[in-house]
Amino acid sequence: MREYSSDVVVIGGGPAGLAAASSCLEAGAGRVLLVEKEAELGGILPQCIHTGFGLLELKEDLTGPEFAEVLEERALNLGAQFLMNSYASRLWLDEGGVVVECVSPRGIEVVHGKCLIYAAGCRERIPSEVGIVGDRPSGVFTAGTAQTLMDLYGLLPGERVVVVGSGDVGLIMSRRFAVEGAKVVAVVEMMKHPGGLTRNVVQCLEDYGIPLLLSHTVLEVRGKSRVKSVMVCELDENLTPIGGTEREIECDTVIVATGLLPEVGLLEKAGAEVDRSTGGPVVNEFLETSLRGVFACGNVLVVNDLVDYAVEQGRLCARSAKSLLDGTLQRPEAWRRSAAGEGVRFVVPQLFSGAEDVTFYARVKKPKRNCRLSLREVPMDIKLPIVRPAEMLRISVKRDYLSKVERLTLEVVE
Amino acid sequence: MSIRVSVVGAGVIGAAVARELSKYEDIEVHVVEREADVGWGVSKANTGIIHAGYDDDPEMYPLRAGLCRMGNELWRGIVAQLHIPALWCGSLVLAFDEQERRTLEELRERGVRNKVKGLKILDRGLCLELEPNLSDEILEGMWAPTAGVISPYEAVVALAENAVENGARLHLETTVKSICVKEGRVTGLETDNGFLRSDFVVNASGLFGDLLSKTAGVDDFSIRPRKGEYFLFDKDVSPKVDVTLFRVPKPTTKGVVVTQTADGNLLVGPNARDLSGHERDATNTTRDGLDEVWREATKMVSSLPPRHSAIRTFAGLRPEPDGGDFIIRTYDEPFGLLNCVGMRSPGLTSAPAVALKVVDMLRGLGVPLTLKAHWKASREPIVKFRELSTAEKDNLISSNPSYGKVVCSCELVTEAEVIEAIRRGAGTLDSIKFRTRAGMGRCQGSFCVPKLLALLCRETGKPVEEITLKGSGSELVKGRVGRELT
């Protein structure tokens, strides 16, 4: 058994964790030890070989691996310490702060930190979670598994593909298959609008002649050994299948790209409160969870659309960790609550003090045009030409406003 | 020359029979299985319940009634010997109205006739003490303390491994086309891998039992598949149940069950839908069927996790014999055929008792049975890293660093466990899954499938294009990226 101690422990070496580690060191928050379960840093970035990374952060359009390299070099140059191939399997609080038990080929590693930044990322929604029934053959993959197989292992998972879900992940994977000469026979989307960005609909589907079936769902997967076909049908306004519209589409592969869920298991087992609307932990404006001294950032906090937001959250965690270690982190006696109002699915952070400026992240439930993002309790009102569930809304609110309200409700109205 | 007994089908019945036969000298035991692994038919997809034995009417179904209670007792020894996950959680049959209340009393009486111990009718308050998550509507319950759950697929693996260790031979991916008969005697099996000479044939081919029997000219029963669909939830969901919960049984089924599995998952199902004889591989789930299961289950408990949070839905088929009772028969002609099929519920529970009966019947046919001096009753399990203490984990990693490489993070399965499973014959992704639980957690393999694929290639030396999910035809990848575009 090996024991380690550090001022700040970071779990997860993806963009949020790397950014948090670097920012801690830049701010002089003491020693930083980052625990990463894989042999490589970067989290999910190394398998995202498309561009679109670092637009806000670096004002450059990089691929995932390139962006990962930038973040990784920065953390290394600043002197972050790493425990690679180390999987955090247990987490608890003690008098000194936080303890993490990790499994590595070197043995069990017990890591003590004065505080912890949790950046363990997310997982993908699986077929049963989206109500797909039928057979259980080979050839049904989540988008992330397919991407790992293609971009990290160099393997082609299928040749005739149906993609379920038209979020950016589904769109990008459709193009990825098309580029390899696979036939993407359909992208099936439940809603009557595509889930992803318009530019991705154009660049990933239209440019490759891939049909997008809106208001459709995959009812059933067929095939005993390998996928042979899927049954699809149209959906009405209430997302109920319309009888008589069923048809069979032959394919050998089904890619499930229906969304991501924060991987909060370890936090939840340690007693952290979880927000059912984000799937991530409830946090205050310091991105501190209900476990004192445990901060969360990146996709485990809330599923982000842009990597830049994960980085931004990592930085905020670092500032909070620094304040905590300096003894200047001011928690109020009672937290005020943010809330999702009309048209809004969730708001993060869920708690604020009123003493600080706060950047809130939110997502809408449905796309809308020419609408307003308004804060019910304070006189802030932002005109938005278009909002979509796929795009995170980000809004900074001054403490002058926040100090005057007990509650803050974000709404998106026509 | 030793006598050769061939068992068709490596389900729980075939595996239990093979293990039982492996105790004896001078018998060459062969088990022939069409799938790429053992236990992949009826045995894989069921509730895993080891029933107490009160359900079956001893006049109508004497085999079921007698073998179930006996099987329950036998399993207790076997799960300890072979290290099969088991949970002796007891079961409650719930009554929601006066008529169901009377049925409870009938069940209890029947249980007493079947020599089931400890049956008690409990009032609502006592039932709620045993299982706080019961529906408010319940009036009474019948408590059966001897009921439990085992891991049905690990049970088959364990029985088969133990049989093989004691000399039985297992032929996977081998389909029996017919039982050959000459001059009124069984002579062997015609398979897609050639002829297997056999003096005796135990037909334990589950859903295909009647079709196989017909090839030997025996046509005295038929088997119909009865489908059951299930929801499986993660171990960490809430609320779960502590006790296995039943409705009062109907003539065709014990109804939807809400239970824990032996591994601590929440399992809900099955419904019962009769299929035609042409649908013996129709293990597809359906929206209607799952709706029906969910409706029933929500009546039984006060709350369940959200339906859409199930990590898996699946369906299994039960082989329903036309008479309702198990078919365990020998024939004057062809001599040497032993049909051991129609193992509908409580088939899993009864399996060890069925195996004893089969051996007895073979003795009756003149098979000389002399116990081996050195028969190994136990079987070492694959180490379950997740169940060890911190110090034990650390020690294990120092002896073998592969235990420090987590392959499946949802279920905390390590590379060493996967390698051990492969070494024991797991040649497909599903074989690894059912032996180690890699891929059985909340991400359902999203993260570990590529790693498992790579490990299978490395350990078996097979090209990646040949690695399958569950045997030939279920290859996982089509080749490499960067091919010439056509």
C-alpha cells in the first residue's frame, strides 16, 4: 500500500482536470496530484480527432488530441504530479480533508488531499435507457465505444450503419463512418429538429448525403448474431409512435448517440447530493459539492457542449481550492438557490451566496427563436435569436444583483 | 472399454448431469453444446430463483414437486463447493384480495405436503417488516425462508468446469443433428463436427428437446417456448427489495417477480407469453411485454427506480412441456436414450436433483456405477477483486500487477480476472462478461468493450476480426480503418 498526500488532489486527467491542476499551480495553491485511470492524459480528447476544440480558450481550431497536448504540456511544465493508471475506487472525508483509495498496477494507492477537485467525466446513455427493444446482437455500440474503436484502436465497427440521435456526437460519428467508406443509411432523431449544431448537420450529414429522419425512433433492433436491421417509425407531437409508419431498415450496426450522463457514482456513494436534472452533483458558486472541500468540474458536473466550458469550470475549481487552502473561502450561513424556470431544463450552480459574481450554465428544454433569457427576480434580460437544447447557455450575474435576492429563476420566454 | 454417455446441451441440466456422472469410474462423459459457451439457452435468462418448493401440486406434477424441494437443499451444498454467487433471502407470495388470501393457504398446505420447511402466513405488518418496500395494498403474505437466488449463468459455468476437471469432455459450437439408432439401441450423435459414438444419450437440449427426441424416433411429447421479459437495474439503484416477491401463481406462471439477483442487482420480470414451436430463438424483447411486466411490478412494491434507468432489458424462453411436468424418461426402444427436458420452472432449482435422478435411471439401464477414489468436489472460482479488503487487494496486486489494471470500472473488474476467464475457456465477450461481470454495470460495456477486445486478441492470438460477442456470426468489428475506399 502506498500513501500519498497533496494540498490539492484532482481526479481525472481530461480537459477539466488538467485545467484545474494547471490553474492551481499558477495560483500557488500548493502541491497538486492528479489521479488518472488510463495510461494517457486528455480524457476523451485523444479519440476526438475532429476539429472544434479550443475556439474560445486558445482562439484556435484544434483537434481533440492537439488540444489535449496543449493542456497536458501546461500542467507538466507547471510541475503537476501524476498518478497514472490509477483508478479511484473509493472516496471519503476525514479530519485532514479528503481520502481517495485507488487501484493501480503499483498496488493500492491511498491519496490524502486537503481538498479534492473531481473531474471524472461522464458516460453515455445506453440502449435500454432510450427504450430500444428487440434482439441483443453484436453491432450495437454507443457512439463513444465506436469512436474509441475507430480512433484509438484503428478498427471499423461496421459497414452499414444506423445512428440513433442527431446531437453533435451522432452527427460527428456519422461523418466518421462515412469517411471510412461505411454507408450511414440513416440518422434517426426523435425530435422534429436536429439535436446538434446546424454547421454539423451541414458538414456531417448533408455533405455526405446521409439521410436524417426527424420525428422518428428506433422501435426495435433485429438480428440474432449480428445486427440485421432496425424497425423505425414516425412519432407524433407527443413522441408517441404513429401506427402504420413502421418500416425496416437493413443495417449491420446501430450507433447509440443519445446523450451523456455525469459519472457521479463515487461522489454519490461518498454522500454528495445529486441534482436529478443535471445528473451531476449539486454545487455552490465555488463549484463545491455538498461534501466540504470536494469541488466538481467538467462533464461530471454538467454535460458541456464546449470543451472550453469544462476548462473554465476547472479554473474556477482551482480558484476555490486556493481560497479554501488560504482560509478565505467564505461560505454563507444559508445558501440561496437558483432554479430552472419556464423553458429551462437546469441551472448550475444550484446554490449561490450573494457575495460573489456568478457564472450560471443552463440548458433549454426545446429550441426557440427570437426569445429572451430572463432572470425573474433581477432586472436582467438578454435577447437571444435562437436557443437549442444542444447549446449551453452561459450567463454571468453580478453580485450587486445576487445580493438582493433569495432565489434566482432563469427563464427562456418568447 | 469404458461406457460413453453423451449429454446434449450444456445448460444447467446438462452441466449438472455431467458433473454427477463425472463422479464415476469407467464412464466417458461428453457434453455437446451448439453455442460458444455453456449456459446460453434457457439457463441464462431467468430469475435465478431457487424456489422453496410449495408451488407444484404433487398429484399433477410429481416430478416438479419432489425434485424442486430436493434441489433447493442440494444447491446449498453445491454453491459452497463450487463458489457460485447465492443469496438466501427468502420469498414472499403476496395476496391482494380475499381470493388470493385463500390461495396462500392452499400454497402453504401444498408446501407442507412437499416437505417445505418454515412456511408461514404473515399479516401485513409482519410482511412490511420483512420488506419495507411492499405495496400498501397487500393484505397478507406467505413467507418461505428457504427460497433464495443464485447466479444462474455462473452456476452452469461452475458445474461444467467442475465436470471437465473431473474428466468430462465439452464440445462447444457443435450442433447435434440427430441421435443415431441401430437395432433398437442408441449408437451415437450425428453432429456438424462429425459422429460421436455413444452408448447412452442424455437429451438435455432444452427448447429443442422434442425435435431432437424425434430424430431417435421418440415422439411422446412436445415443447413450446414460453417467453418472459425482464428489466435489470444497476446494483446501486434505490429502492431495491431485500426479499424475493411473488404474486399468487397462475396456472401458466408464477407471475412477475421483484427480486435482487445474487450479485445485488434489482431484477423485475418475467411475463409469460406462449410462442409457437417455430419461435424457439425468439428472445427479443417487446414494448408490449415490457409494459406488461412494469404494470405488474408496480402493483407489488411501493416504489421502483425509474423504468428508463434499467441498464438492460432481456427476454428468456422457458421450455414448456405439453403435460406440464418435467420429462425424465427412458425407453425400451431405442435403448440408451434418456430424455431430460421440459425443464420449465422450477427447472433451475431442480437441476441437481434431476441429475441424481438421471444417474439413478442410468444405473437402472445397467450402467455400472463405481465411485471414483479421487473425485474433486470443489472448484476454485475466479478471484473477485471487488469483494476483497484493501489489504487483500494490495497483496494480490504485488503478486500479479494485472490485478491493478481496472478493465471494467463500473463493476471493478481487473485485467487479471479477465485473463483468468480467457484461460478457463472464455473465448467471446459474453463469456468474459458472464464469468467476471465485465460489462454488466451501468455503462453496459461502453468503456470496456474495446479493452476486452484487445485482451481477447492478445491472449488467444486470434485476429481482431475473428473476436465475437457470442460466437460465430457475431463478430465485433469489420476490419481496420483507413481501408481503400471502394
